[in-house]
Amino acid sequence: MTIRKKLLAIALGVISLTAPLAAAGTSAAATAIEVQAEDSSQVEDATLTDGSGKPSGALSAKTATAAQTGKVFSTGEITGKRFSSIGLSWKKESAVDRDLTAETRIHRNGTWESWRAVPLELDEGVAEEAKRAGAPAFYTQDADGVEVRFTSPTGSLPQDLRLSFIDPAQGPAVSSPAPQPQSAQAGQPDVKLRKDWGADETLADPGYKTQPSIKAALVHHTVTGNNSYAQEQVPEIINGIYVHHIKNLGYGDFPYHFIVDRFGGIWEGRKGSIEMQPDTAIPGILGGHAAGFNANTFGVAMLGNFEPNNSEGGEDTGPDPKPSDAMVKSLADLLAWKVGQYKLDPEGATLLVSSGGGGTNPHPKDKVLDVPVISSHKDVNVTACPGGKLYEMLPDLRKQVAERLG
């Protein structure tokens, strides 16, 4: 069930999630701003545009500065509730200005931080199972306030645009029981289970999303806004991705099969990914990581942003944002395990068939691509993922996996 709270806006220039709401620049006349909260309180939504893309609720137009072009829209300052990630989503069929940009600043520990870019292209495109389009979950750590502004050269915004405040800690204290592998498989590295990052199994679709086979691995990066996260923050970041994809975007489960953090930790993402192997009851698990190319592939997401000079958004990445040595080693170990199980040549190629264009997938249905067995998101979709610095490491990664397989 959804709880709807209608709150009265007053002209304070600040929006509070626990008090009356007001968008910056509103008049003294009362304005209804609606915040929608799920029963679990893991997600609260603020409406930013209506069904035609016009500013609504918390969002209003503001005067552009000399350094800005086009029309600027702002939520004003929103304060009053603790959250660990924010998410932006919109109607799946909505047209999106390709030059639209978004920025955010976070309020934490009594201080407003500097503005940071927010990526508006969902890393895995608009996957087939998604019910809404949107941007990746953006990690804010322990924040209690946010302001988001959009700049559009054409003055247009997506339809039914929503800003979501995500706090997985408001979910069940203990994950619901889910089947887990009883013992490690041959060649399996240390993989942390879904319960280790706190997955609320009641959110995901029941059962496994199986598929007949695996032909390739696709490497991604998450662009979650923070490359210098602490080790103890990793479960919360992963959980934010999970809740955002299910609650806000309508996925059935975690989009990627596995996640690798900068400390070398390997985590199970989509349910059943550890157990999948050929000639068993789970010959493959269908993911939601690459529009049109989820069939016959599995996705591994590196937790971070490896595109130089922050062009993907979030924390400033600088000119050389390479993944850590521990991260690369764990990625090679993980790929050697799964590629070896499916008897794939890590330095070879394979054929993948598009299930249809749309989102970031430019390839029409039944288009056949000849790609490396160890590929990346950008090899099948139009995207910067997995970031330039990670992408240039793939040839050496293939060699490392081949060496592990003898």
C-alpha cells in the first residue's frame, strides 16, 4: 500500500520532508506539494514534473546565470529527513532532451556541500523489465538535505519526473530467508551473499529468472557519485542501488549479477548468480544490465566511476580514475570462475543477438554482434560505461583471466 501525504507549502525557500514543504521562490499563496512514501519508508518521492513535463510540486523555473544556457529549474533546498541515496526517474516512454544536465548539492553535518553533476543516463539503459526510466542511484551517505537543479537548452523536462529519497536502513532489520549455495564451487573466489549487504528479499520477484546459457560477460561501472567510499559504506551503496531499481524503476531484482568494490570485495547482486552454472537446474540467470543484450550474458559492475574528468557525474574523478589493483584482481578472479564454468575462451569472441532497440541499444531486433567473450557495456550499447580508464584495461584483463584458467 502507498501512503500519500499532502503537505502545505509556505514561502520559506526551503522544503522539509518532516515539516511543511515549500519550493524556493514560491509565493505566499498556499501550494499543494505531494510527497509519496512507501509503507517501508525506504523510499519517499517528490514529484518534479507532471504528465506533460511541466514543472510541478517542488520544482520551479529560475533565472539562468551568465554561465548557464537554456532554462534552469530548481527544487530549492529540501531538508529534514535522513537518506543515504537519491534517485531520479521518469516516464519510460518520455522524450529526454539529450543535452539536459542535472546537478545536486547535499546537506550533511550542518553544511551544504558543493554542487556535483548527476548522470541522467541509466547505466544499463531502459532494460526490458523496467517500468520507468531513470538515472543511477546517487550515494549521498548520511545526508539530511538536498537541492537539485536541471539545465535544459530547449527548456524541456522528462514527463512525470520524480526525485526519490532512499534509505534502505528503514527496511527489515533482518533479510527474509532466500536460497543460498550450500558450499563453494570449484574455483569460486570469496563472494559475499545478498544477506551480507542487507537485501530485503521481500522486494524482489520470487524465484529465479533463469536462462538457457551464458556466452559472454559484460563489465560495467555504477557511477553512484562517490569513488572514495569507505569499506563499511559498501553494503549501504549496494542496497541503495537495489532499492532504487526495484522501488523507483520497477525492476524485478538487482540489475547486475555481481558487484566488485574498490577494496576487492565481490558481492552477489541478482539472486541465483552464484549458483548458475551449465548443466544444472540453474544454467543461467537473466540480468537487467544491458538493454537488448541481457540474454546469454552476465553483468559485473565495478563500484565507482572510471570515466576521466567526471564526465559521468558525481565526485571529481580527475584525468586518471583507474580501478584499484585489488579491484582488478578480484574482477579477474570472478571472471575466471564463471568463464571457466561455461568453458568460454577469455581471449575469444562470441555472437550475441539483440532482442530489440530502445534506450541505449541502437541495434534492432535480431541484429547479430560479434563481440569479445569478456566485453563491456559500451560494446553493445551507446554509453560511456564502464568508463574510459576501465575500458582500456580490458585487453590485459582478458590475459589475466586466461592465465588463471591455464
